[in-house]
Amino acid sequence: MGSIVISALLHKKAEMLGEIERLEDEITNLRRRVVHIDSTLDLFGYDNPKPVQPYRKPPPGLFRRGEIVRFIFRRIRMDGPQTAVQLRDALIGFKDVNRDDRKLRKQIHNKVHKALQRQKERGTLVKYGEVWRAR
């Protein structure tokens, strides 16, 4: 039993080290490309002492910013008070995701719960027992 675990951990470590090497190569390549862009800017006479701020793309996700809160309010207005589980299940149905994926269901439940708690702190939602309703 112990040798199987050790073997699996060593395999996982090797995968991670390989991924680190790949990402380091990618970073080196990106830095090289930035130097080329700087050189091209110099050719065109661009001379601005203000550094360019890095642009960070938002991480790809299932929900856009504020989408869960908008969904919660729309659902409560249409169907009346709801539990967090009812809201989660409705959101899963709305997004048409795999209902059998327990990990995804838990992640969505956590997002719904977090959104509900934030709205409760803001005073826009009230919780009566297990049921949430708009104020």
C-alpha cells in the first residue's frame, strides 16, 4: 500500500516539475517578445517614462460579474422566497451544467451562499429560517 502511494506521489511531483519547466520556458519567451515590442516602439520614436501596467484577463469562469446576484433577485421576485439549495438547483438548471458533478455543485452552492451572505450584510436580503427573501 505504501509503495503505491509513494509511486503516485513521485509521479505527481514529476508532472508538476514538468509543468513548472514548461511555464518557465513560456515566461522566458514572453519576456523576449516584450523586449522586441520595446525595440519596435523605440524605432517609432516612442519615449514615455510612464511604465505600462500589465493587463490581467479575468479568469474564465462559469459566471460573469454580478450574474449570481442578479439571478437570485430575479428568482426571488418571480417565485417568492427560496432556500439556498433551491437557488443553487435553479442556477444549475439555468446554466445547464452537469447536475451529477458533485464538486461543481458544491462550488456553485458556495458561490450562491457567499452571494446571499453579502446581500444579507448589505440589507437587501433577509433570511427567515432557511428561506431567503428580498427586503
